[in-house]
Amino acid sequence: MRDALDATPYDALLLLSFGGPEGPDDVVPFLENVTRGRGIPKERLKEVGQHYFLFGGVSPINAQNRALLDALRKDFADHGLDLPVYWGNRNWDPYLTDTLREMAADGRRRILVLATSAYASYSGCRQYREDLGAALTTLEGEGLEPPRVDKLRHYFNHPGFLEPMIEGVLASLAELPEEVRAGAHIAFTTHSIPDVSADTSGPVEGHGEGGAYVRQHLDVATTVADAVRERTGTPHEWRLVYQSRSGAPHVPWLEPDICDHLEALHGEGVPAVVMAPIGFVSDHMEVLYDLDTEATAKAAELGLPVRRSATVGDDPRFAAAIRELVLERAATESGTAVKPCALGALGASHDLCPAGCCPARTPRPAAAGADSPYA
């Protein structure tokens, strides 16, 4: 890392997220944005939206992004990094295209992008890059010169992402009754995706069963479980499980589901469970509903003590990790050799997504990759 906190050649950071409704009237229009092109009837979207209506029609993700923005700006200012931070969403206000238009008007020419997804997959990486490409095309169509955008590498194994999760699991274990604590199982959870999407996640040479998506999550789970054992002196059985499945029942998705897993553990006589949502950056709707509501209700039905550990959210260590990733990428772009920071067995991920990485059935042009027309 260079001595001076200089992000050259970059002149801005864009926080790019999924977006979510901020009131009951927003729910169906938001879901229409998410499912555009799939022909899903509005009545069906109202049924799907019940998860949001349980929470007043408000997704927590936007508030959590605002908190992360504040944390990033504070960290940058505290460390003398003069880099403005913007925010855009794929599916709700502030929309990505509007934010990029604002950035172009502000004279931003080289932009780094932080996606609120830490792992490789079509929905967690390539789709963000496709939306970036579509937004840049829109700006070109309006006669604007689009800025160049580069995406920060996958940060699933950065210490600033892992350490808060390790502490979250330790805190949840400590909350369990002492008589069941030592035998508690750790269920590491992430978003289920179709098997075919998992198998083709990451670079082509790594495609196969589970692809990079499963390998990266297993690496994080192993690292967290090992750290918990080292700090407590107690080994805990664990498994990577899945949640938040959607889509046609006949299409194979990653399994087991967290609720099915809780039932299986109960049948095996496991005395308690910590659910650790390692696949999520913050406590958004999938965490609040699928874990805090649905899975917690299943555990209560079984009489199984359960705790849910915290996500990273706006933890200062995560903000510091983003600063380090920004400086790492800036140094690389400027021709300075740096040693990327990563824990676990997989090492640091690639800076530039290669051709064929995380393909879609019908891909669109994507920014920030080796096959990008927007270099």
C-alpha cells in the first residue's frame, strides 16, 4: 500500500445495491422492477409482497445503505482519503442511472464500484455489471460521455468482512443457555440460487459442481468456524445451508433449506443452533423474514434453542476494509505492486471479471469486465 492515501486514478466510489421499498405503496412497483420481463401478474406480486407488508412495506436495506454510506464517508475523512461516495440502486430510488448521470455532471470520470454482494454469481456480480452497462448506454444515448467504471474485487474473505462475522457468532454462542452452548451447531446461511447458476459462477476454469459461489461460502464458513474454535477452545459442528429460494419448483436450487436443516438437526438431538448469515452484507428482508421470522418460528415449534448472529452492516472494520480495497485497486491501476489482503484458502479474487464469468442464459453487455465494451 502506498504511503499517501491517494485513490488516483479514481475520483469517486459508487455504492451499488439492490434497493427496496420504503412504504406500502412502493412494494408492488418495486417487485415489478425486480421481475421485469418475466410476465408475473400483479396479483402474484401482491402475494409475494406480503413479506414486506409484515414490516410496514419498508425494506430495511435502504436505511442500512445510508448507514454504510455514513460509515464509509467517516472512515475516508478520518484517514485523509479525499474520495466522494455516491449511492445508486438497481431496483429502486436512488436509481443507478440517475446516480451515474449525477456523477457525470459532477465531472467524475473514473469510478470504483462497491456492490453489496461479496460473492461470485450471476445475481451477485454479473447482473450488477449488466445494469452498469445498461446505465452507461443510457447516458451515451442522452449525449453524455459516460465515465469509466471498475468494480472492486469480491471481498468475502477480507479480514474486515470476516472479523465482524466471527464476533457475531461468538456473541450468539454466548447468548445460548450454558447447558447447550458447547453442543451448539452453526448453520452458515446464504441465498439459495439455481444449481446451474452456482455451477457456472466464477471464472470458466472453475465451473463445476457449486462453482465459485459454493467454494467461496465454504471457505468463509471454514475460516469463521476455525476462528470460533481457536477463541473458545470448543469445536462446533457446522454446515453451509440455504434460504430465500424463489422460482419454479421443478428447477433445482441449492439445498438444504435452513428450515429443513433445523428439523434434521432436531431429529439428531442437536441441543441448539446459531444461524450465521454469511451470505448477506446487512440485515435486509431475507434476513429479517427468512431467518428472524420463518426459521426462528420453526425452531420454536421444534423446541430448539436458536440464535441468529449479526451481519457486517456498517461495522467500522468493514468500512476500513473498503478503504483498503479502494487503495489496493488504485495502486494496481497506477502500476504499483501490492499484496492483496485475504484470509482463508482461496486467496484474493480477481480485479477484472474474465470473459465467461458467471454467465446468464441471455446475457447483456456488461461493464467492468474483460469482455466489456465500456473500457
